[in-house]
Amino acid sequence: MKKILIIGCGLLGSSLVRRISKKKIAKKIFIYEKSKSNISKIKRLKLPGTLVKSLKDGVVNSDLVIFCTPMSEYKKLIIKINNFISSKTIITDIGSSKFESSKIIKRFLKRGIYWIQCHPITGSEVSGPEHGKENMFKDKWCILIRDERTNSKHLKFLNTFWKKIGSKTVIMNREKHDKIFSITSHLPHLVAYNLVKSAQDFEKKQKYDLIKYSAGGLRDFSRIAASNEIMWRDIFFDNKINVSKAIDMFIKNLNSFKKDINSKNSKSIIKKLIQTKKVRSKILKLKQDTNKPDFGRN
Amino acid sequence: MKKILIIGCGLLGSSLVRRISKKKIAKKIFIYEKSKSNISKIKRLKLPGTLVKSLKDGVVNSDLVIFCTPMSEYKKLIIKINNFISSKTIITDIGSSKFESSKIIKRFLKRGIYWIQCHPITGSEVSGPEHGKENMFKDKWCILIRDERTNSKHLKFLNTFWKKIGSKTVIMNREKHDKIFSITSHLPHLVAYNLVKSAQDFEKKQKYDLIKYSAGGLRDFSRIAASNEIMWRDIFFDNKINVSKAIDMFIKNLNSFKKDINSKNSKSIIKKLIQTKKVRSKILKLKQDTNKPDFGRN
């Protein structure tokens, strides 16, 4: 590949820049970034890409353009790049939800331009190019979205791209993607935010200093609840139908558990607790987490 | 101290044995354990304590007896030790909730015998003496419970004991303890169990293989949801009044968040997400968790 443009050089954008350069996937990497603070960090870090001041300089003649911004930025950017993008350039993104964003793309992107949505399953609670890592995508799943308009040549091209990056790839449709990640990612984040909020509400009401006792469980949730707020607002909004259903299902389980506790239904509780334990073994077997107790923290 | 008896030598009991021996806190450590599997592990591990076959052999002449069993075992054990315990022996425990267990102690323990409840804030998702560690309690909080019947000499004795173990100690009443830990520990565990259960329910209903995509958030919860089921049933039952209230408060927050998502109330969502983020910084400042991104896992 001759030229890749990364739009938005935060945690994941900067990780892509590092990896593309390391693996020599493109001859030239261009970076378009609007945040002044990120721009100075990129310069200080000497990231192996060329910062462009205008989108046009980055887009023209690019083989691949990768949107790595929050999803709420897509519309504005699409309207701009419509002015100079050619059908030789393929576009993709790394957004964590696909429903609303696909509607924006369909509605605003110029006809004849191809965009295949992707979603690498990686990230962190920290943001910004200084936290990016060359191996961020290594051995992680990357989902490629296929729909009735997907050009199979382009899909193959992107599949090869992510494999070169080091990811394991899987192709699925948008509906399935959004359903799966409403459960495995969006609900857990939402739950973490609300659990931490409940602790804050309680602390305010009771005037107890309780965060210092967070090692009993709360601290784990606080990590996820520290994730980037703009990115997560966009995800919750994009996938609101599935996320709402997931919340309802979860609340139903909570209420049933509460009933078991209050009636001291030992049989039901033990059955549930043993059942959920099995998921951890499955996750470890699939190498989706470290097998060290307590994440190897202590 | 001449003699300490550890009743129940699992993760935490065995960690105490290791630490007491290392720091030479007692001349003699006795271990009473009823599980055959644990007994053979203790022998294989050559833990620095003497296994006793009868409770009597362990209790008689002990300066300190520490209950490290699930709380549902207390009643049976108390009735047994009443036959040979003297007022020279102090009893304590390491249970994570104090309300119901204190009622059992009050109701069944022989008059004139002193029991001061404790709660070291530590643990892991793995169980058994093979996972115990000498530094399990080091720099962790240990709560000591004081009530109107507490003998201050005994409280001082236990405070010194936990400090020798390496813990930071704090004294509070039972009500405050159970309220604080309903939020910082019991609710997080309950939420983790139910989140994983919701994922399992969804997987069954949709026939999607979703656990393999758990790296987006679910895997963190699966660790806590793998914790010992007997211990956690006992905690939920013991602290059911506070835990029920915590569930209700949490569900209220979830419903409010759902409303924000469905009405795309950006201002409200962003305010909440920024607010909860602050707790993570506070936890890191208090050194209650590793400051490495993603717990330093990758």
C-alpha cells in the first residue's frame, strides 16, 4: 500500500500509526488530528507519521482512510472529504457500535465511495497518543461488517490489512455485531459507570469516606468507569435500542437475585453463582484474559 | 503470643498461617480444617502449622482463635468449642459482613467468652490454601468492630495483632461497616454475577457465541463473578437489608441512565461520565489499585 490516512490520533489511532510503520504496511502514513494538545504530543513522541494541516492533503491519493475519532465526528468529516475523495480510496473506521453511524455514512457519504465498517476489540481506560502501543491490536479480534452493498474485493483488502496488523478477523453483519457488543462491552461499561455513581451518591448521603475501602470490588469497576466520556456517550447513543434491552434484561436478573437474598433461597443463589463461575474458565480457555489471579495485580 | 488456632485453612486462613509464621507472631500455630482435599493440600504445601484432628486440641490454651470459614459454619463450630474454651482465649473472625453473624455469636457463644469481629479487606477470585500468600494482608485495611460490649484491652490486643500482620487498622461499629461494604464490595460482586448471568441468558437465547468477544469489558466482571459461591451466598444473606437497599439505588440509577440514552440527553450523560471518572483518580491516589492502565495486564 502506498498511503494511509489516520483521522484522529488518540489511543487507537496512534497505535495504528505505530504498528503500520513497524510492519511496513504502507509507504507513507498521514495523520489528521484537530486537537492542539494531541498535535503537540504527536510531535513530542515523534510518531512515525506525517501530520497534515488540511484533510485534503491527507485524503488525496490515499489507498486507505481510517476514521479513529469519536463517532459523533463522522458527519462533519464526511461532508468535508466528499469534496476531494476518489473511488480509489477505501474508507473504514474503528467505532464500537455500527447502527447509527452506518446511517450517517449512508446518508452523507458521496455516492461511489466505499466504506467498510470495522471494530477491533481493544482499548483501555486511558486516552491519548501517549498511551498508544504498537501491539494494541495483536491477537485481538477485529470485526469486519458485511452488508448487501459490501464489495468483496474491498472486504478482502481490509481483512488482509487487519491480519497484517496482527488481529484475528471475523466477518459479521451489523445487527449481530451491535447485539453482541451491547452485552459484552456496552452493558458492562454502563454498569460500571452506574455502580461508581451509586457509590458516590451513597458517600454524599451517608457522609462516609468509602472510596478508601474500594479494594473489596469497587476498584475493578472504577477502571472501566474511567473510560473516555465522549467515545462512550457516542456508543450508548448509537446502540441505544440494544443497550436499552440489555439494561432491562439485567434489571430483571437483579430483581430476581434480590428476591432470592430476601427469601434466603440458598438453592437458587448457589445454582446461579456456580453457573456464572463457568464463564471465567471459558474466557481463560479462549485466552481473552490473563490467567493470573486478581489480574496479576499484587 | 504462645498459641494461635486458625479454623478453616483456605485462601485467607492459609495466608494467615504463612504470615504469622514468617513474622514469628506466635510460638505455635494450630490449624483445624474439615475438608479432606484442603488437608492433603496443607500437607503437600508443608504449611508452617500443626493440623489438629479435634477442635479441642486446637482451642485449649490458645491465646487467639481465628474463624476463617464461611460464615454459615460459625454456629456449628461455636456450639462445639463452648465445651472447652476458657475466657483466656480471644476469638475473632474475618467475615465480610457482620450483622447476622454477630447475632449467631451473641445467641450461641458461651457467656464470658470474648469475640471481636474483624474484616481484612483482601481476597481473590481463587480459593484454597494453594493460592494463599504470605503478603495477602500487607498494607490492606483491616476493620475491627467495636460495640457496647467490647473490652478495650482485647481490642488493643487485636489491633496490635493485625498491625503485626502488616495491615492498616480502623475501628468502626457494625452498622457502619455493613453499610460501607454493601456498596464497595457486596453490590459490585452481586452486579458482576448478574452481568455474567445476563450474558449467559443472552447467549442461550440468541445462540451467539459471545464469550469470545469478552475483552471489551465483560472479562473484568467475570473475574469477580468467579469468586467462591458459599462465601458469597453467606455474605449476601448476612447483609441482606443493606444489599437490598443498594440494589434499589443502583436500579434507580440504571433507569435514569437508560432514559438519558433514549432521549439522547448528552448534557446529562456527559456530566455523569465525567463525575464517575474522578473516583478512579481518587482510588489511585489512595493506592487502592495499581496505576498501570488495564491493571498492567497486557
